[in-house]
Amino acid sequence: MKICMIGTGYVGLVSGTCFADLGNKVICVDNDKNKINKLKKGISPIYEPGLDDLIRNNYRSKRLDFTDDLEKAVKDSQIIFVCVGTPTKKGSNLVDLSQVYSVSKSISKYIKSYKLIVTKSTVPVSTGDQIEKLISKKVKKTLFDVISNPEFLREGEAIRDFKYPDRIVIGSDNKKIYKKMELLYEPIIKKGAKFLCTSRKGAELIKYASNAFLATKITFINEIANLCESAGINVEDISVGIGSDARIGSRFLRAGPAYGGSCFPKDTKGLVSISDKYKANLSIIKTVIKSNQNRKHLLTKKITKIMNNKFKKKKITVLGVTFKANTDDMRESSSLVLIPFLLKKGAIVKYHDPSGPKNEFKNNKNLKFEKTLSKACLGSDLIIINTEWDEFKSIDFKKIVKKNNFKIYDMRNLYNPIELKKRNIKYFSIGRQ
């Protein structure tokens, strides 16, 4: 099939590249010419394992192309995916749909033959209705359909999630569309993915409800971890005990920092804004949002206790600053609260992240990015493991720190407390003694 992906952010680029890898003819559109030129050279604007090679292979095979010419891309395609950003509006829970509506208006200028328009961006309930109204002002309704096909891609696992999803959700009020989308996804369905058909509004809500539920699981186990620390219980035993129940499941039950990234923070807020619109009180989700925000500050209080509130001129290393491993995404990462807190307290901070230095931490004389793990940890008084990158899972701390009396705060529970204490290392973790 001939496919147009509008937006070469995380969702558009990964989905477009994977559709091309399945044999479709895909053209990815973006108004950033610099980004388009880099993509044609095989340079991805995002960090995602395996994506660069997939882009290069499909571009060379002429199944995948990149352009800033929206008109040509729309005219040459049968299916048009809208994959632009839907951030939270500043100072509110409302979703900023300006990019979605702007793209919809632009699409309407170029439709001359039938097009299937698919919203893959995460959008509030009834956004599809608004898109349809916008386009129908200039285009006959017989020349287009608007459907919802939400994405469920985890950063760091996106290619695998696209090719081997739990389910494919298609939301349409025109049931004839289901067969067309089933044909597009046929290679994936044959591998065992569920093909779920629902209303357009239903699909829009499934996406928000899914992310809100996962955010709730993370927040729940983090609060249980607080109880475990006070009661002298190992939170990992609790995670295994409740996660072994098939009704609950073990995923997203690992205690750690607050959730972050591009989805959970904005989607929980977005769901609350939807509930406000329809006058339905989602008290659980509101509490999740509040608890998650509080957690960022709760962990800094724990660090204050570990350091006996003595930070002045202390050398502190932060390992990992992205919100999770295998991504360069800094959005809503706990490190954005953690590092400024340490600097304000007068600490000298070094950080190391496999995805490289971050613009968020530029131009501070007491903060330095180190390219290597050994340089980052050398001479530190406290090492904080903030992100669970693989290279942080088997460190010989004494060998690389090269000093006595240093401390470790493992916010991802990567290490065995008993083993480190045997080596006379002062070790602290989440929800464990």
C-alpha cells in the first residue's frame, strides 16, 4: 500500500519505517527540512535501538522516503497517518491539538481522490469528529474517512512492539474500513496480534485508559515501596507475590523513581481533562498524578537523609538522566528535579548517560557530563543510579570510585543489598532494607 506519515517524531518515524519494512511504499513528511535531509542520510533524530539500520535499509530499497512536500505526499498516498505532537498545554491538563488541526486543514487542500485518514497521535475523545468537520468544509465526505489507530510503542522497545504487538486497535464508525486496515496489518496479525475493532471514540479512549492504568500500577508499587521501607519489608517480594496473580500481572510493578517520558505524564493529565469535559470524576487518576509529582521530591528527601544534609562541595555522580533506559528522552525525567536539587544544595555533580550529554544541563560550572562510567564515578562521595541502563548493572564500584566511605543510592534496585554490604559499601535502595 502507499502510505503517508505526517510527522517524523517518535510515533511517525518508527511506524513509517516499520510499515516500509513490511513491504509498503511509505513517505514520511515533516516541515523541518534539516531533519528530512538527515533522515535521507540515515541519521535518525531519535535514539531507538535498531532504528537507524532499518531506516537506511528501507530508504536504499526505495520503500521509504522523506519529504517536506505535503501536497505531493498526500496525492501519492492511499492512507494518511497523522502522527504529530499532542503535548499538554502549559498550566493545565488540557491537550494541545493545534498541530493535529493544522495538519487536518492542510490535508483538506490536497484531497482530490479518496483518502483514508488515520489519527495515530494520542488524542482526546471526539477529536476524530473535529477532524472530520474540518476536512468536510473543503472536501466531499465521499472522498475521505477519518479513523483512529492508536499506537502502543514503548521507547527502547518500539520496533519489537510494532512488529509483535499485543493488539491492533482500529476505531471507525464505518465498518467497511476494518477490512482495509486488516489488510494493511495482515503480516502482523498472522504473527498472533489481536485485531480489535471498535468505535472511533472507543479507540481514542482505549489509548488514554491503557496508559493511565500502567501509570497507576507504577504509582501503586512506589507507594507500597514507601510502606516497605518503614515496615522493614522487601518490596520485590511484594511485587512477585502480587504480580504472580494472573489478574494483576507482573509488568510495571518495579519500584523506582516517578514515571516520566512522553506518554504517561501527558496522557494521565489528558484523561483528566476529558473527564472534566464529560463531567465524570476520575479521582483515582487525579491521585496518581499528584502522587507521582510528590515522589520526585520524596526521593530528594531520602538523599538528604543519606547525606546527613551535608552537600557542600560533596562529589555526587548521577548514572543515567533519561526517564528510562534505551532512549534519549528527557521529558518528565526525575533527573530534571534531582540534579537542580543537588546543585542548589552546593554539591559538585557529574553525570553519565549512554545516550550522551543533555541540553537541559548545559552551562553550569558545578555540573559536568562524563563520557565514561569510570570518570563519572571516580572520587565520588555518593553515586545515584537514576536509570537502569545495562552498563550500570555490573559495576565494580570500589575499583572505579577509588576511595573509601562512598555511598550508593540505587533507585532502580539493580544490586543485591547483602552482597554490597558484605563488601563494606554503604548501599541504599528503594523499598528494601
